[in-house]
Amino acid sequence: MAIEVGKKAPAFTLAGSDGKKHSLKEYAGKTVVLYFYPRDNTPGCTKEACGFRDLQPEFNDLDAVVLGVSKDSLDSHDRFIEQFDLPFVLLSDPETKVMQKYGAYGEKMHYGKLITGTTRTTTIIGPDGKVSKHWKKVPKAEAHPQKVLEFLKEQA
């Protein structure tokens, strides 16, 4: 299933780092920044998460909810959140079902070798439940949160 701007975002329900189940339908009426990342506590993923953390007040001003998704366990998410003081929920997708729906899991090049794994991807879902922006591949993890914020500001 390809993610297309203007189409309904795929439904999901995943366990969150806050001890609750999170589903897309509970965010109806809000903008959701759903960012997929390979692994907790790795250099690129940490830079990206800290970027979203540092810009959190501006995302809040735009009534946007940031949710990070990886296949890491909730215990791993808890350590990642605590170590870097992340103010948003991280969702665990150990079976990669949601990642696959959003095009964030599959074959990719990693240091010149073809592997199967998580692709750094972000989807913005509008208050109407439709995809308003999809980054199929995020080129620079550390610069990406600012790009997401700029997109949301343009839409506001």
C-alpha cells in the first residue's frame, strides 16, 4: 500500500511508551506527525528525536501531535525517553505491521549492502485523517524536524 497525499491514512493501533494503546482514530481533529525511525539511542535517531523535542513547543502551538515509531520494545523506548527527556510518545511496532503500511519497512541500502529494515520516513496526517505530506525517505535526520515544522507552518 503506497502512502498518497490526499488519501486516508492507514489505521493503526500500537502500544505507547505512556502505557496506553494509541490508535489513529483517537487523534481525529488533530494534526499527527508520525515519524518512523530505525532504532532507539543510535546517532541519527537520537538527533532526530532531540530535534522534535527541542521544537515541541512550536508543534504544540500548531496543535500537532508528534509520535515516534520503531520496532524497539517499550522498555527500550522508556530508556530512550528518559535519557534524552523526550516529551512525546514513542510507539512500539515489533512486528513492523504499521511500518509496512506506511512504507517505512522493507529493502534498503545500508553502507552499500542491501538489507531489510526500517526506513526513516515521516507522514503528516491532517485533522481529517488524510495524508497531507509524506517523506518516503528522510535524507538528514538532524534537519528533518525543522522541515516538518516549516511544512506545518505553511499549512496553518
